[in-house]
Amino acid sequence: MSADRPDLVELRAAFRRLHDSGCFIIPNPWDAGTARYLRHLGYQALATTSAGFAFSRGRPDGEEAVPLDMALAHVGDIVAAAGLPVNADFQAGYADEPAGVADNVRRCVETGVAGLSIEDASGNAGRPLHDLPRAVERIQAARSAIDALRAGVLLTGRAECYLVRHPEPLKESIRRLQAYAQAGADVLYAPGAREREDIEEIVAAVAPKPVNVLMGSSAGLRFSDLAELGVRRVSVGSALARTAWTGFIRAATAMAEGSFAGFDGSVPFADLDDFFRGDLKTRSS
């Protein structure tokens, strides 16, 4: 996919502008249909979810279960379906060595994404954090790969301290995010930070760089609360996919027990069919 396509240039510029001020939600579809419906609802950008996609393929989350080629094909599908800026959940870059991260980031950029994130924990089972010097080298490699393509793609540096249960997740997250900002990350992200005080401290520590916060549950915070804390971007990870799975599991379990009550309240077939017919017509006109 050519980096100099006018529409792609504008999508990437629009994504960058979203990070200049205010706060926005970047929801995470897991297939083309959910991407199209989120666009219909007026969201200005979307992000992929590695877990949501993995579950849809009957696999666990992680680079071992969903290899690079499969992940890139999925990212390309979301980009094609969305018609919006897309940020790729690019796991840990599908490589440990910085050179491998750089090679894979180049391939991800070629799918047409407007942004991508790199985790500092291994993408495989156990998920140990990379030592900080190596983690910084990996961000630098991703930055260099993006800059070499002159693509205008935003790079998000992720500190996985909360998710791997580091003994001092806030302190270590801030240390790492500040280092990633110096290494060239445009956006900083510490998934798992849920307490108001932690979020506020992270935002202040990396200012003026924009901060992404993950909301996988309500956690007692509303969008307006996060905006007041100075958060720039709110993603939901696998939460939408898990919500869909929740409805499916409840209905399928009830059916196995002899009841069809799990279907009550479902969106009518005609509503979805009419939406996708109209959406397809709009996209092809």
C-alpha cells in the first residue's frame, strides 16, 4: 500500500490531529463488520485488538498463537473496512531483537495504518518485561523504521508493568514511558492503570506527550472523568469482543439447557441486514 496515496496521507494527518488536544475514544473492532458499524456511530478512529481477533479465530492472544502474517492480514482487513485512521495493536513487534522489530514495523506500516503500538513485554507465554535498555532500543528501531518510510505514522510506546504485575507498576511505568518518549514514541500507554491517582500521575509525568488509557470495564470512571485527568485517547482493548462473547455464551448455555431466552432482546435480523446493505451501497458508490 503506497505511503503517498492522498487518502492515506490525509487519514494519517487526521489521526495525528486527534492527538493535539482534547480527548477521544478509539474503540477496538475485531472484524470488518464491527469496524463498519463503529464508523457508522461516528467514531473518528479505530484500533485493532489482538485478543479480539485471536478469539474470533479460536486462538488465545499472543504472538505464538497468532503469527505475524496472520496478524498483518487482519490489520489490513480492518484498514480496508474502516475508512478511518486505524491504530494497530502490534503486540511486541513480533520480534525480540530491535532489527526484527524494525522489519516488522515496516510491514505493518505498509498495511495502511495511521498508528501502531509496541509493547515492552515478550509477546509469548510468561510475558517478562524486556530490560529497559533493550526496550528503549526496540522503540528506537520502530521509530527509525517509520521515519525511513516518511509515512507520518504515530508510534505508541507501551509499558506493560500493570499487566505483568510488576511490584511497583506506577513507578516503573513512569520510568519506562519517559524513556520511550525520549526514544521517539509519540503516544504513551500503560494498560492496566485504573486508579484515578495513577492515571493523573502518568499524564503529568509524560506531559506534553499524549496518553492512552485502557478502559476494559467501567472502573468507576466515565469518559468525562478521563478527559478531566488530561487523558488524550481512550481505547477498550478486547472489551467489545468480550461483551459480544458474553452474550453468545449466555445464549448458547441457556440453549444447551433447553431455553431460547438468551435470544430475547437481540437486534433484529432486518436491522443488521439493512445496515450492511446500505453500508455496502455507500462504499461502492
